[in-house]
Amino acid sequence: MNISIPVIAGLVILGLLGIGLYALLAVRNLIKIIIALQIMVKGVLVAFILAGRLQGDMVTAQSMALVVIVADTIVAVVGLALAVQIRRHTGKLDTTALTTLRR
Amino acid sequence: MATTLLLLTIAIPWVGGLIVWLVGNKHTGLQHRIAVAFALLAGGAGVALIPYSSSQIVVNLPLGSVFGNFTFVADGLGVFLTVVATVIGSLAVIFSVDYMQGEDQLGRYYAMVLFFIGAMSGLVLTSNMLLVFFFWEITALCSYALISFHNDDPKAVAGGIKALIITQIGGVGLLAGALLLYAVTGSMDFNAFIANPALMPAKWLGIMAFGFLIAAAAKSAQFPFQTWLPDAMEAPTPISALIHAATMVNAGVYLMARFYPAFKDVPGWTTAVLLVGMITALMAAVMALVSNDLKRVLAYSTVSQLGYMFYAIGAGGIYASQFHLFSHSIFKALLFLGAGAVIHSVGTRDMRQMGGLGKQMPLVRAVFIIGGLALAGIPILNGFWSKEMVLEAGLANAPVWTYIVMLIGAGITALYTFRCVWMVFYGEPHSDQHVHDAGPAMKVALIPLAFATLTSWLLAGSFGKLLGPETLPAHGIEISSLGEVIHEVLSLPTLIALIVIALGLAAWWWRGRLTGLSNALKGVGQAAADSFGFEAINRGIVKGTQSAAEALRATQTGLLNWNIFGIIAGLIIVLAVVIFGG
Amino acid sequence: MWHILIMTGILLCAIMAIRTKRLLVSAIWLAGCSALVALFLYLLGAPEIAVIELSVGAGLVTVLFVFAINIAGDEAQPSHPVISRPLAWAVIAVAALLVGWLLLPGVNVAVPGLPESQLGNTLWQARSLDMFLIGVLIFAGALAMLGLLADGKKEAVEP
């Protein structure tokens, strides 16, 4: 086995983003959707660090990644608060219960 | 100073609209006052702009490298139409104080009216094609919102939707032309292009010219899109006056006049404009003859007079078309506001239920007759001079048979005008309910318009200077004094035209003896009542657009998963373009 | 090769986080995934971020999830998806292939040496705007947290 580390990192990025997107397509539970977003953001983190490593500018990459982590945590908090609210209003955690468009 | 004034002309009505809306519908008195104040301010700013028109003031708002600058130019044509929009618009607003008394949701009404006026000023003052398109669409949106102002009335909503869809179809032509201009010349500014049309290769120029013609025809309700304007009569009457005289329909004539120097060498373009104008003028005149709805008669007469303007442009008479637009704005605003006063007090629009109103509303009768005489083209009112100018232009530069058709149209115009005046103000009263006279604000709006109808032709010379070569070098308008206009109008063809108009009048006086003829023409009347079948085309366009929208609704599921599916599909397309697109 | 092992672990945890029916178990798998990503980041040469990811991503966020799931309830989910699974897989596979195609030339290189770095200095001097942004974000997060808590109390009173 002679795969270089950046290729492995690339596979991790693709895998995490792909799994997250798949979940966004296939999953209807709101909290699961937030989990899927978390998984995707982890892929983005790895991508930032990999890019920094390949470009030789680890510092910028890390400070960007820091912002991403914070923003992502806030997204999780807000998303969860929304999910709880929706659970309270509709009695469900199902995204299909949210639409008010005529079908 | 002048640049501030230019931007103020657009900004004042918009700010006023915002304030009226924010005041809230609980303070109706305040809303009336604010709307009138801002409309008058805008009118003042527009008039104050006139002295600067020859000095070509230019305002550049830098907006990055993609769209170029947003440029506003106060040249003669733009200033003229701004003055029309703001002054006639402010009179319509004053009229609304009485007409809309006691209506709900005045905030929405006045905000949209002021927004409309500002957008029209912006449309005619900018020289950036993209901005022209934006303002063009804003006027379409405002007209829709105002036509459908009584949004619990299905007819009003249908009329508004129809106006919106038809003008949007035309807007596609404008957008295509604007994008072509940008793609070929790399600049959105059209002044350089008008000065040198050779910037565009011939085939693109042709597409642009006819795209603009479609846009202008849809906006100005010309053949074959003429049916939206009569349906827009469901609007409150001051709105009809605004749309017909001040803002909406003038945009199409403006577009044609503005781009005439660039497009006049496109093969077939001037002929097309000429024919569109001629067919519209004649057809709408016949339709006005058979209609029994007071506002519809006026709407058809607008369509017909706009046909005269298109005809003049097609014949190369830019001055004649703009002068007729000027006169038409004044007397048509007068007619509509007068009709509004009548409708407001009688409570119906059906002329068969009116009659004998002259005794109860003497002032309205007087001003309405002045407006009607101007519409018919009777000397010495302003409509006479401008219509004769149009006919002279047609005689000079167009085939003679088109001139004859336009003459017949003028005769029919006189006939339907007198029929309308007679049915409303004379004859036997058909309803015995008490009719109250027009309110004070209505009179305030009507009297200056009546005065202007009598005298605005005296401005022909200064009007020619306003559009003169130093501000519009490409248009080649050389008229600089009233004497020239009088000299041109007072000639043999004018006598012929007057005879035809007199024949139109006579046909109304002797209508009893002409029963044989009118029976023979009954079939034409039937066809005219159905808009000669073009109603079906327009209805088809509206239906098609609506059913397409209905079908596209399937794509709007409101489901998160499908939305994300769309995002990923978009991502795939972008990636495929990046990878395989070279 | 440690890296391949960790990669397998990350992807396994992610898949399990999606597939599990119970939300609480799902959150635990997410925490595991986060921890392994932190390890991976450490091996890529970003120890500071790795530590933060471990504490925030694996710690704080998991706590938040457990908390929210407690409030919202962890009932069995309707599993019938809106979009059929094969279609979803196909779309994801196409997108991943295309991205991979673009990515491959960029990543198929030897690892360059780790440059010297002073994260602290750069963070506070060159990227102070980012730090300001982070402050704002944390403030927003605190507000959202308050919303979450207030609702919890209300529900406790109401029944």
C-alpha cells in the first residue's frame, strides 16, 4: 500500500461530505439533519487543514478552521433550538410537516 | 446643484411613498397631505430641471466593473417626459384626495403611485440600459399593483395580471436588446451607441430593433397587444389617468423615440413601426366607437392616439410624436379626471345610464368638452396642432395610403368623441338619482389641465428647443419657434384633415339619417366589440403563462430534501461545466 | 498505516451516525467521528485545532445534542425517505466522482514538510477580525442557548 497522506485526507473529505449530503437527501428527522451538517463541516475542517499543509501556510488554515468550528457550533445550537421549537409546535421532528405549500 | 436636482426628481417620490406607507392607514388625512406634498415637490423638481436640459448634466454612480456606471443624463427628451410624469402625476394625486376619500389602505395606494412616478422619472433620465430595464419592470409592477388595487374584485385582479403578463412578455424583448448591447459593445450605456449605431453589427442591430419594438408595443398597448389597456380600466380612475397620461404607456413611445436614430436604418423597422401605429390607431378608434363604457372609450382613444405617435415615429417625425405625446398627456389626463368626477358622482361607468349630466356638473362638462375637442383635433386646442404635425410627418415621409387611413382614423376619433360627450352630458337623463358636483380637490386638478389644454400649443417653439440639436444631436430636430410649427400646420392637407374631422362630427349629428350605413357596418361593430379577435390572442398569452406557472409549481415542493437535491444537481452541473467545458 | 485506519474509522462512525435509528446513539457516533477527525487533524500537523475540535466538537456539541434530544424526545422515526435511496446514492456518487476528479491532481503529491508556525501571534495580530467575528458568534450562540433553555422551562411548567 503506497497511498500518500494527502490522498487519504482527500478521501476523508469526500467521504464526510458525501455521507453528510446523502443524509440531507434521505433523512427526514430534523436533529439527524443537524448531525448531517456536523459531519459535512468536519469534512470542511479537514479540507482547510489539508490545503494549509499543501500550501505551507498552516497558520492561516488553522485560524480559518477555528472560525469554522465556532460557526459550526453556533449552527448546531441554533438548529437544535429551532428543532425543539418545531417539535413543540407541530409535535413532530419531521421536515415534511413543515411545508405549507399546496401539493 | 443640478446633479442633486436630477437625483431628487427620482428620490422625492420614492421617499414620499415610503413615508406615506410608514404613516399607517389610521391617519388618512395626514396620508393625503403627505402624498400631495411629495407629489408637488417632485413636480417642482421636474420643472426645475428644464433649464439644465441643454447643458447635458451627467450623474455617474460608480458601481464596479461589471455593469459600468449607473448614469443619469438630463437631456431634453428625458427632462420632458420627467416633467410630464411628475406634473401630471401630481395632479392625479391631488385628484385622488377627493376620489379616494374614505377608501381603505390608502398607504398602499399612495406609496405605489409615488413609486410609479419616481420609477418613470428614473426610466427616462437614465442612460444605462440595465437601469432602463429595471425601471421598466418597476413601472410594470406598480401598474399591476394599482390596477388590482381593489384586490377583492376578481375583475380588477384579472386586469392587473393581464397587464403584468403582457408587459412582461414585452420586457423580454427589451432585456434581449439590452443584453445584446452589452455583449457586443461591452458597455451598458446607450448614448454612445445611439451616436454611432455602427457599433452593432447589422444582424444584432436588427434583433435589438425588433425586440425593442415588441417591448414598446406591449408597454404602450399597440397592436397586437392592445387589449390589456382597456381591461386595466378596473383601476381607480386617477390611476387610469396616471397610466394613460403620465407614466406607463409613454414609456413605449419614449423607447421608440429615443432609439429612433439608431434603428432607422434597420431594414423594415420604420415600416413596421409605421404599420403598427396605423393599424392600432384605426382599430382602436373603431373599438372606441362601439364601446358603451365611459372609461373604455377613453382607453381605446388612448390606444388610438398612441398609434398616432408610433405612426409619427415610423414616419421619422420624432418632434411630431413627442409633441403629440405632450398634448395627449394633458388632454387625456383632463378627460380621465373629468370622467373620474362623473363616475364618482354617478356611480356607474356605463354611458347608457348617464345623460343630461351637464346641468348638474357644469364645470366638469366644460372641461370635459375642452378635452374632447382637443382629442378630436379641433383648432385651436393643443390636440389640433400636434395631430396635424403627426399627419404632416406621415404625408411627407410615408406612403400616401397610410396617410389616408390615418385621416379616416381622425374622422372616427371626432365621431366617437362627440358620441361620448353627448351620451354623458346631453340628452335625456337616464337615472333620476341625485348627482353631486365634483369636490374641491378634483376642481383644483381639473382647472389647470383645462387651461393647459387650451394653451400648451403656444409652447411648441420652446418645446422644439428643448429637444433641439445641442441636447439630442442624433435626432435632428430643427424646430425652434412657434412660427415654424404654425407655418407647417397651416397648409392644404390640414384643411383636408379638418374636413374629415368635420365629416366625423356631421356623422354624429346626422346619425338618424345614416341608419342604413350603420346597419351595414353592424358586422364591423360586432367584430370591434370583440377586439377583432386579438383579445383571444392576448387571452391565450395570459392563459399560457398562467398554466405554465401552474405546471412549474410541481417543482416547488417545500420539502427540504428536494431543495437539497436541487442544490446538488446545480453543483453537478457547475462541476461538469468546470471539468468538461474547457 | 495509521492514516488509513483512522480514515476507515471516521467514515464508519459517520455512516453509523446516519444509519442508527435512535437519536441518542446517533449523537454518540457523531462524537466518535469528531474525536477521530481531531486525531486526523493532529496527524496532519494542526495540533491546536485538533485540541479545539476534540473539546468543542466531541465534547460541547455532544452535550448540546444530548440535551436537545432529551427535550425533544427520542421516539422511533418514520424511515420512509422522500427521495428514493438509489437516486440519492446515484446523485451523491456522481458529485463525489466529479469533485474527486478535480481534487486528485491537487492532492496526489508527497506531503511537504511542516512549516514553522506561531498560531497565537498570527491569530491575534494578522487575523484579529476573525477573533472579533468569533466573539460575535459566541454571543449569538449564547442567545440561542437562552432560547433553548427558556423553552425547556416553559415546557416544564405547562404540563
